[in-house]
Amino acid sequence: MSVLLYRLGRFAYGKPWYVIGGWLAVVASVLALLAVNPVRLSNEVRIDGTPSQQVIDDLAKTLPEASGGQGMLLFKAPDGARIDDEKVHAAVLAAVDAVYRHDHVIDVRKLLAREAAKGADSPLLQAQAAVTEAGGQTPAPLQSDGQPVPGVVVSADGRSALMQFQFDEQTYELPSGTIDSTVKAAEQRAARGDLEVLPSASMMEIPEIVGAGEIVGVAVAALVLLITLGSVVAAGLPLVIALVGVTVGVGGAFTLSTVIEIHSLAAVLALMLGLAVGIDYALFIVNRERRLILDDGLDAHEATARAIGTAGSAVFFAGSTVIIALAGLLVIRIALLSTMAVVAAATIAVAVLLALTLLPALLGLVKERICPTRIRRAAQRRTPAAEHGRATRWGTRLARHRYTALAAAILIPAILAVPAADMKLGLPSGASYNPDAGQRRSYDLTSEAYGPGYNGPLLVAVDSTTAGRPLAPGTLAAVTTELRGIKGATSVSLAGMNEAGTTAILSLVPGSGPNDDATKDLVTAVRDKSAQIGRAHGTTLGITGFTALAIDVSDRLADVLPLYVVVVLGLSLIVLLLVFRSLLVPVMATLGFLLSVSAAFGLTTAVFQWGWMQSLIGLDATAPVVSLLPIIITGVLYGLAMDYQMFLVTSMREAHVHGQSALEATVTGVARASSVIVAAATIMVSVFAGFVFNAQPIIKQAGFALAAGIRRLQGQAAGLLTLFPRA
């Protein structure tokens, strides 16, 4: 491998425009495809095979109108006014009319008008009357000319109106800008009555992937590069590699978004990893080339070839471990995670290819300027001891006090991991946003005016067990009464019914919020009693809705996490055994990973769930840990943990090959690699931390967990290996 990479480095350096031209063609192709293909990302968390998802799939066949995405708008009257004030009332009606007239919103008024024309023979109206009588007290509907306005209810204090409606497609399938145009149409009419319009968390367009925080993170990374390499030219090369990498990797994924459903988190994860490893991999190679020039007196051409052969080999195997860790997600057979894995792994693969091909080509253009004259003169004046004096002393101290270092390496992350024992999983809701965010204000005002359950009503699908036989009003009333009697349920209403009358949807409002334990208990209770209720009344029941989906997603991911960890550990240990021909090195690397990922989960739980030091990251709300994160962060951190071990052990091995004893080689390896590993880890932390300031809870948590995990990996990589120099 080293010989092949050495030759590749020499060729790319000597024929730079061949390589650069090839990559320019690839970038141009991606940009051209992006220009003609609209980018369509998804925010849907869907796992096929879960009970709640199965209910949705069945409804798409029996009641297609109910398979679209749900929307909710809260209209808040100005101070001192009420919804029934003439001016405010007219503005609400106009806003509601504007929403129902939107091209992608289902206008239930037309459906009810058709049913009303049937008079007393309408199955829908009969069912509605029966369920309303048995379903308990619900907020009063908004009235217009003495008739209720469909889908709109007024709070008990008369100061707000809540509109619930449905799109004709799932929100992620809607054309770009549909949700924003719906909200703006309502806002324009509501402004006539000085109403405030607050959309729910479901009324959210795909978040922006790159914001101010992410740009600051990359800027910090650039500063670290400049300090580490001491040259603008040298510092600029890793940034170029990273930017080209995410353009090709993430941009390439975007070109397929009209064919393959790609979650927005997949794009963000690929962007984070592409930037971080793209910069780091290029940094390792550039740093190695510069050391060969400054320490061994090689010319830039030979130094580049050797750097690709040595550091490039480490980059290749390090990238392979990250790709293997991500590819392990495919074993779980969950489409959402598989897509994330493929997009992120492809971006990592592109970063590795760029580091091994485009980087030496760019170095071929820079030539000897990679080490300016002032840096060469300064290197000639420094002795090896002065060059790595501090790092050498640190490595020697670790080796001398190895048992103390071992205790610290285990106890510190173990203490940080304690909060993880209380980690609760869930999906983001309006409560996850900061108090000044529209989604959070809508959540809080809805809870105050209608009760917390209105932020996440459960949907119960009721089907007749006899093919073709409509559900009798008395049957629906009896089922409604049974559901209302379950602890935690406050009210039940009819949310929809198919034309044949064989399938009905009941909206079951809990007395607690979407992420409360009481709501989860209610979902469990409904499922436990559904078979009994069904047998008693000749029906089958299925429960779905945001809360039910969140519970099923969390449970499914928790179930498959152990399998994923076993697969990834097994595959990566095999790769590391083949590379290092040592059992202790991969075992210690795995131990360091387990300690670091545990600490990362503990810190994430303490900050986001317990609320510790939230203000430091611009957060004012507590929330459960997003259920997708544990399995994603586990895979990513394992791959990155192997990166640091790969680069550190490679440096130690090189010293040992040159005649040093095991202990001396260990200390020398730490001394030589520590500065670049610290710089690389700082760059990764900076890039990941930039995403902590994203407004979306899931992106914020992912950035924080990765930054915390990398910070712990940096502190442990050298420490554990120094304890066992003969590994």
C-alpha cells in the first residue's frame, strides 16, 4: 500500500494539472446537476415495520386523505381583545379561508358540505354526532353565521383560536416553500385584526444547513491551521480539500434527492464529517511533508511522495475505519439510517481520495513554497529537543506515572458518563426550542389555552372487522367511551372517515405533553386494551401520531444499538489487527472509544436534558436526547477514535523501526504526533461546535455530542497507549 501511494504522490506532484483537471470536471458535473435538479430534503423520521408506521401505511390505502402531513396554526388575539371581537373574528375567518384555499391544503369544508347535502343519511355526520356526545368536553368551535368552522377551536378564555388542517402530501414531499407560503397567507389576513400567527413545530421548512455558527467554526479551524503550519499557503490547502470534498460529497447526494429520500440530518452529518475529516486528513499529510523537508532535508517533490506513502497510508486506513463504522448502520436495515450512512460514508471516501490525489497535485503547484525561507531558517536553529520538548516531557511523565494516568483516563470519563444513566430518548417537539422561537411560543400558548395534549394528539384508526360493513354510530360511540376511560385521556373527537364508512380516525387528546412519561403510558395502555376493545365491538384499533411514532422510533433504535455496536467493533478490530498486527492496540483503542462515547452521552444528557450550563450554547429549554443520536454518534465517534489511534501508532511505529526501544518509540511518537493530533482534534471540535448554535434541536445536539466526544478522545489517545509501550 505504501509503495502504491508513494507512486501516486509522485505522479500527482509531477503532473498536477492532470489531477486538478479531473477533479474540476467532477465538481463542474455536480454543480451542473444541482442547477437542473431541485434539492428535496426530508424531515420525516420514518422507520418501516413499527406499529405506528404500519397504521399510517394502512390509512394511506383505506383513507388516503389522512395520509398527508399535519399542520397547526395558533391565532393569538392582541392584548385586551378576544377572538369574538368583530374585527378580530373577521381576520381569523379570512386567515382560515386563505389556508384552506391553498393548493396543497385539503379543504374539509367542501367535504362537509357534500355530507350535509345527504342530510340525515350521511355516515360521517352521524358518526360525528355519536363521537361528540361520547367524547367528552372539547374546546368550542369557531362560529361563522351560526355554523362551526371546521378544524378551528377557540380557547376557554376566548383569546386564541387553534386551526388544525392537513396537507395533501407529507410535509417533506411538498414543493419547496409550500409551508412558508401557507403561513404567510394566514399572516397577511390575520394582520387585519392585529393577530399573531404562531405555527407549530410541524410547520417547519427544512432548516438551513450552513449558518453563522458553522462559518465561525470553519474560521476557527482556519486559525488553528495557520498557527500549526505557520504559512497561509500551507494552511489554505486543507481548507481547499475540505470544501471540494463537501461540494462533491454533499452536493452529489443533493443531486439524488429527487430519486432517493434524504433526511436533512444526513446532509448535516455529511457536511460536519466532510469538513472535519477533510481538513484533518490533509493536515496530517501536509504536516508530514513539511517535517520531511525541515527535519530530513528532502526536496518538496520527494517529501510529498513520502508523505503520501506514510501519512497517506494512515489516512487511507483511518478513513476506512470511519467508513466501516458508518457502513455498519446498513446491517440494521432501517432506511433512514442507511441513507445517512451512505451519504456520510461517501463524503468520507471523497475526502480520502482528495487527500491522496488532489492534495499532492496542489503541493506540486506550490512546490518549495510550502516551507517559506523564514520557517526553514528557524528550523535549522532549533534542536530536536527544543522542537518537541514540551510534548516529550509530557510523554515521559505519562510513561513514568502510568498507573496514575490510567486511573485518570478511566475515572474522568466515567464520572462524566454518570448522567447518561438518566438519558431519555425522544423526538424534537415545540418544547425543544428556545422560549423566543415561534415553535416554542406556539407550544406554550397551546398548552396554556387548550392543555399540553393538544401539542401532540394521538390518532386512533378504527376499522370494521367485517369487509364492506360501515361502522355504526353506536359502535364508534362505544369505542370512544372505552378510550376516554383509559387513564391519561382527556377527550376524543372524530378526525376523519372514509367514504364507505368502514374506517374512522379518532383524535385522542392526552392530558400530558408529547414527551411526558404519562403520554407514553397512555400509548402503551391503548395498545394493551385495543384487542379487547376490538373484540367487544367488532373493530380493529391502531394508534399512531407524533408521540406514538416517537415511542416506536426510540424503542426500535434502542433495540438495534447493541447489534450495531457488536458489528462495528468486530469489523474494525479485524481491520486494525491486519494493519498493526497487534491485539493490544485495537483493544486499547476500543476501550478509549467506549469511555469517550459514554462521556459524550453523559455531557449531552446533563446539558440538554438536565439543563446544566445551557446558556453557554444559547439554549434555554430542556428536552430529551433525540432518539437518532446514540446510534449515529456511536458509529461516528468509533470511526474517529480509530483515526487518532492510527496516526499516533503510525508515528510510534516509525520511531521503533528506526531503532528506538518500545518505551522510547512510544514517547517519541507522542512527542512528534501530539501537536498535529491536538490541532486536528481542535479543528474537529471547532467544526462540530459550530453546529451547536444551529436553531434546530437535533442538529444542535449532534454537534455538541460529537464535539464533546472528540474532546475526550483527544485527551485519551496518547494516555492509554503510553501505558502499554510494548503493544
